[in-house]
Amino acid sequence: MRTEDVLAAIATGLWRWDNAAGLVTLDAEAARLFGLPAEPTVLSEAAMRARLHPVDWNETYGIIRLAVAEGTLAEAHVRVVGEDGQIIRTIRSRSKPLATEREYGEDYELVGTVQEIVHPHAGALTGRSPVAGDWRRSREAFLLDAGRALAEARSTAEVLRVAASLSMPGFSPDGLAVFGVEGERLTIIGHHGHEDGAEGPFTDMSVSTDYPAAEVVRTGRAIYLATPREYQDRYPATWPLVRRFERRSWAFVPLVVAGRTMGAWMAAFKHQVTFTPDERSVLTTVARMLAQALARAEVTETERELSLGLQRSMMPTLGPDIPNMSVAARYVPTGGGLQVGGDWYDIIPLPGGNKVALVIGDVQGHDVRAAGLMGQLRIALRAYAAEGHRPDAVLSRASRFLHGMYEFSTAQGPTRPDLSDEGENSDYTVPRFATCLYMEVDPDSGTLDIARAGHPDPVIRSADGIALIRQTAGGLPLGIEADSDYPTTRVVLEPGDTLMLCTDGLIETGGHDMLSGWTRLRPVLENTTDTSLEKLADALVEAVHGPGSHYTTGPLADRREDDIALLLLSRHSSPARRPPRRTVLTIAQAEPEQVADARRQLRDLLHDWTDDEQVDSAVLMLSEMATNVLVHTDGDAVLIAEAAGDRGNRRLRVEVADASDELPHRRRPGELASSGRGLLLMEMLADAWGVDPRGEGKSIWFEIYEEAPTPLPPK
């Protein structure tokens, strides 16, 4: 009996697919199974494709390509459809690819059999059918979940953790290992399912070793070992090292990225796996996703290490201790792209004593160019400070330096010949400005001489825990004009006080403006009772970014909107007495709007005063005193406000001094008079007041005494 007769008797057909010619040859039984007349026929590839379900055709084609690459059998279950598109039957195809040598490419022919599945119905699962029913749906869901999880992994450790947690439908591995390549050596990137130290014999192995992973790296072809006997026969040299793990089947799949084999992935099973074409397809797909995830993680980690190293090299250490003071600093880069930006801080020892300078600034932008400008500007500021210049002169010279950089680059033309003029002008020759605050600190007296270039004002938390914005004079940001003036403001940091300097990223992150951002930070400053500046710095950053994991490198890093630089300076408290709360302000004749600043600073100073009416009275009297100086004299007014004592029993003293020798006198204003009521108000509202002549000028003062609230009687 002929072979064809035997196959026809058991309802098995023969078919041949010539990939180069695009023709499929069927015998009579195969033609019948594909819904054609029962006679030998030759079909084009397109005609054959029309006989199969579209989903099954795409999947079968992938299985065939995998079998051609690995030289194994291609097995698939496919659904045959009729002219009306209805499913006629489900058949099982098994074929063997035969490579053909032709001048115009690597072609192949498939020779195989087709046989009808006995119980074809929707959703049926015949044994461990790899192509039909629930197994197919669970496999597709698994691959989608695996792809999403691997795409979200940001580091090598996360990729390995995801790979270890994958639960493949029907044949989950019990042991995993990822091998990498360094030169001619095989390394282990990570493993799972083995005890610590088990990777020892396989670490730093030559790629020429008789070991499956090494062969996969050499050839780029997957290796499947279904039984221990098969492993022992093919790799007798390394079998003794593997036998102790008590696995029954192994799959070694290449990790390929952009056509380059970067390593191998091993999946080991305690139960025996036959590695059907569908199972191999799943393993190959996972390996491709794993390779892409590892490649992305490698690039991300390299960029992160490079950017953090660059930022660390640009950021100073806190250096030697400042006598009688403590310092803490933080830098938090933005989450997008390289972890570098234009924010910076610095602590500079000054010549001629124990004074130091504290600097904080922000170059426009948070990219590599901003970081480069920041480094240049920081060096310039250090040089000017080392020459012994005062704060105003340091900022003036820094502004001229930054402005001159763009004048030179514009005159010289494009500085990057590899880019077009349009790209050059749109980036590297466009001026960028920088905000900066430069402060000279005298640790002995606690005096701070502050010059500010468009930067947020400092904040002072007094020894009794009250945090206030300290208004200081300022000028334009650095680099906007070649010649800019930066007036200096002197502030005294009392024992127990803490000064906060920050960039706008700490205040405005999360959609806040300067006002609402300060409202968010103020309770953190006032309610953090721990004396450690380091813990206070962490609390301030956490108030903006949430838990610590949100502002360290990791999956939540991209939630950061802007760079943050933060400097905290605290003067050691004296245990003998609690220092008073004080504010000092000069109100210039040419700037009468500073009267409003004086009123606001006084309200901030008294924001926890028990009697709101006393606060309103104090603000009214201050406004009268300061306005009288500006109206009736030719000089400036100097405000000194001080609140001393324990809460509920404090004394407020406000002085306004000027250089005029003319003493105020009592007047009797009419009903429609617009002035002359200042002394009358002080008599009515102040607990005490007076006028003190000085060598040059005079000082008008008043005092208000706080009274503890009377407790309500019991009901």
C-alpha cells in the first residue's frame, strides 16, 4: 500500500509551501480539509491565506518563522473558513522547514501534514492546544501584562524583579537567570529561584565554554532542552554544575536588541516541558521584551549616573563648620531628562577672618545648558568673593560677567558648526538670566549682609517658632543688564533663629504661586520641633514632593516639575534667655510705597498676638509715624520693631527714627482736616509712647503690652 493511501485512510493530507515561489501544493485530502474539491491542486499564497482565519494566519506565520530560525518543527492549530467567511473546521498542521540555497536570498520550503481536529467547537481546548480557545486568550493577556510591566521598569533591578514575577500560562519557570556579555566573557546580570551564591561557577565564564547560554550568545539561536538526558548529552562538561539544581527542562533564549545579541535568558522548569511551537513563541516574545527593557534600563542608569556625577561635581560640600552656627543644604533635580539643572547653592570662606558667604541661585531652565552656565557663574562668584568684594559688588560683577558672555557669543557668530544657524540662534546664543541671593555672614555677631538679584526673599524662623518672610532690597536678575545696582540689606540673626534660602522650585511646585506656596511651607517651618536642620530640610522637601521616594531616583521621579535648591542656617541659641523677635526696615523718601511693606512686616511679626485690635492699632500708629517722617522731613525713616517676652505677656516696642531735629507737637485738627492726629492716636491707642532726641535727629516710639486672654468661667 502506498504512503498516500495510508495517509488518506487516516484523513491526513500532505502539503508543500514554496516560500520563494509563493505557491502552496496540496494533495487531494489536504485540499478537502481546506474546503476545496478533493483533488490535487496548487494555490497561490494569497489564495491559501483566504482559506484561513485571519488571526490564525498571522499567528501561524510567526510560528513558521520561528521554526525556520531554530530549525525545528512548526506546529499550529488553525481554523478553515469557507466562501461566506464561516468556520468550516479546525485542523492541525505540522511541518518541517527545509532551507534552499538560492542566489537571491535565504528561502525555504515547508513540507508537512494537515489533520482535522476531532472535536472542533468554539472555545475548545484540546489537551494543551497552543493556538485555540482559552489558552490563546490567556496567553495574549499575559503578553500584554508582561509588556506593560517591563515597559514601566526603570532600572535593571526592576526589570529583573518583573521578569521573576511573570506567570506564564501553563508553564511558568521555577528558575530564571539573565546573562550579559562583557568582551569575551559571560556575566550574570541577575537570577531568581536559586540560593545566593549559586551563580558562582557561571560568573565570568568565557563565551567559548560548552554551556547553553554561551552558545546562544555565540550563535544568536535559542536552545531548548526538554529533558535532563538531552542536557547531559549535548553539554556533558557543564552538566555536573547544573544537576544539583534539580530542574527537568531548560530554555535558553537570546536577548537581541537592534540585531545585536546582548545576552541570554534562561528559564528553568522543575516539571518537564515539551516546548511546543506556541510555548517557544511565548518565550521568544518575552525575551524580546526583556531585552528591550534591559537596554532601556542600561541607558537610563548610565544617563542618571552621568548626570548625578556632573551635579555632584558642581555642587559644593558644606565644608568646615561655621562657629556658633549650623548649616544644611538640599538639591533636588527635576524629573525630566538628565538629572541636572540650573539651581545651585554655595558656601564660600571669605578672606580676613571667620566670615563666610552663602549663595543660592537659579539659572533659567533645567537642562544641560543651564547646568553649564550655573557652573561658570558659580566659579565667577567664588572668584569675586575671594577678592574681598562686598555683596553688592559681587552681584554687580557677576551680572556683567553673565551679560558679557552673550555679547561675545553673538559677535563671534555660531559656536557649534555641526548645527545650522537657525538651531544655533534658537538655543546657544539666546540670553539666559539667573536669579541669585548673596549673603555675607558674620558668625560672631549674627549679622547678615544680603544682596538680592531677582531671587525670593529669605525666611527667618525665630527662636519661639514663628516664621516670617524678611523683606530685603533687590535688583534685576543677573545678566539682564551689563551694569546693575544691588543694594545691601543688613539683618541680625538672633540666637536660636533659623534662616531659610530657597529657589522658586520649592515654593511654586504643584501649581502654587509665591503666596500660596509660602502658605504651604510656613506650617512646616513652624511645626517641625526637631532641632536638627537635616530633618527640617527633609520635611520641607517632603511637603512639596511627598514621601522620600518621590524625590529620589525611581519610578516617581518624573513628578518633579522644577529644580530645588535649599539652604538652612541656624544660629545656636543661648540657654540664658529667649531673644526678642525683631524686624528692621529703612523707608526711603524716594520709595513711599515701602510704608506698605512696613505695615505688612509688622503684621507678620504680630501674627500670633492674642488681641487683633492691638495689632490693628499698632499698624495704624506705625503708618502715621512713617508717613509723618516722609511728609515733614527730607530724610529717610528707619523702622525698628521688637516683640519680647513670653506669649500672652509680651511687650511690643516700635520706633521710627529720622535725621530731623524738629520735634513733633500736638495739634487740634478740625473735622475735615487730613492730618494732625498722629499724637492723639498714640495717646489713645498706645500703652506708652514718647519722643527721644538724639545727637542727629530723633526717635518716636510707642509700646503695647499683650495681656493673656481671660479664661471663660465654668458653666
